[in-house]
Amino acid sequence: SQQGEEDPQALSIQEGENATMNCSYKTSINNLQWYRQNSGRGLVHLILIRSNEREKHSGRLRVTLDTSKKSSSLLITASRAADTASYFCATDVDTGGGADGLTFGKGTHLIIQP
Amino acid sequence: DGGITQSPKYLFRKEGQNVTLSCEQNLNHDAMYWYRQDPGQGLRLIYYSQIVNDFQKGDIAEGYSVSREKKESFPLTVTSAQKNPTAFYLCASSALTFTEAFFGQGTRLTVV
């Protein structure tokens, strides 16, 4: 079953602009992660935010987490053509047995126009 | 170099045949996972393993089988019982609890 859901499904912006993607999830989580996937390739981990954190930064990335709304956002500032990719949020739900795998959304396809 | 390796990159299977996808990691991770990705569907969990000789079904395990005889290896067999096996298959590994997952480059399986 799909836990996370990204919004929008697709986003096209001009190079240099900021890109914001959102993720909503259904059940309580231990952490939420964002991944990037270039077409036809594996996923690359971008950032992890724990359930007791509200905001986290990594370079041009800024992630927020609102556990009361069960939502997260990923902001990419000063976008570059190389940021063109699909972005996925993933949640790690703890059922008491340790790592149960990550549940992914369907992703946001980001296109940066040069 | 530490990492996770999937092979082959492309695989063609005739209907009715079983095929095995390879996944090897040298990251010393305990947990390993197999995901299937279809266009517009995101990633769906097939099987996962937290420790050698143990594995659990994910959301879409029917028609698939796995083994975990070594910590480094987690092969996936797509059996003839899988009705629609054409997809992009991704293997991943992680430390046991709540850390980032490392993905292989994927295997694209096509039934011909």
C-alpha cells in the first residue's frame, strides 16, 4: 500500500527558480526521507528528517516536516538543469521489529528549463 | 569502492521461464530490499531481509522468491507465476534501523 504521496506529480520551472515539492503520508512515522532518481537509474538518498525534527538543511535542499498534518516539503533553491529528475518521499514505519523497509510515494517529476 | 551492484542491467525472459536477478552489496548492511517500479506507480516492496537466512514478504510478493544465504547477497527470482513481470527492479540495502537506503542501478526485465 502507498504510504506517501507527492504533490505535484510534475513540475516545470526555469533555471534559477526555487522548486517546492510536497509529501503527505497516512500513519505515524519514525522518519521521512527524500530520494532523487534520474531516468532509468537507481535512487539516491538526499536527506532524512526524524519525526522529532521540524526542519533540516543540506546544501541547496531544505526539508520541513509537520507531523500534526502528516506532511513534508522539499525545497530546492536556485535550481539547475542538473536537478531535473524524479523526487520521491519515503517513510519508515516502525512496527516494532526494526527495519521494515521504506514505503515510497509515486514521485514528483521535476523539469528545470535552461 | 563500497556499494550495491545489480546484474544484469537488461534481461529478457520468455513467457513461462524463471529468471534470477542478482544483487550484491559490500556495505556490511544487515537489511536488504527488492522493489519493483512501474511507470507512474512509484516503488513497491517485493521482499525484504533483515538478517541472513530470514526474509519477509512485502506488498507484492506473489510470483517472486528470494534467498539470503550470505549477508552480501539477496537474489530475486521472478517465477512463471508472476503474471506481469515486465518492470524495472531495484535492490537496496540499509543499516538495520532507520537509516538511509542505498540503491543499485536497477535491472530492466522484459518478457518477450
